[in-house]
Amino acid sequence: MRPILLLISLLFIANVSGQGAYSTFFNEIPDSRLAYKEGEKLLYTVKYTWGIFRTDVGEAIITIDRKSNGMYGDHFHSVITGYSYKFYDVFLK
């Protein structure tokens, strides 16, 4: 029992000590090195599995906009919109 507690304690301490790493502010990163661009859209298909039946039941769209205000500074704002296909509205709504 004691070796397990020791192992868990060491893993917790190792995890916590790694969180103090230096982080770069968003406006210090050049636009060419950003992971996302303003106006980028991601489209996901929502699937549902019931037993052997696997079907597409809807879509989710994520749009990314760049915002700037005094409280949060320059940042990305993502909006997620999801909807189901008309056929599945009876079951899902």
C-alpha cells in the first residue's frame, strides 16, 4: 500500500512542478506562427451509434474570430453551432 501512495505522490509533485513554465503572451507571437487564423471554420459530423446502427445525425461548426478589448486584450473567440438533420429532429429534440 505504501509504495503505491509514494508513487502517486511523486507523480503529483512532478506534474505540479511542470506547470510553472514560461508562457508567451498572444500578441508577442507573430501571425505566421499562430495555430489558428481569423475566420477559420471547422466542420464536424456528429455521429450516433446504437447497437449495430451507426449514422450521421447532425453537424457542428466552429468559427474562430479575433477579438480585442480592454479586459482580456487581444484573443481568439470561438463559437460552436450545432444542429441535427431534419429526419432526426423527432428523436433528438
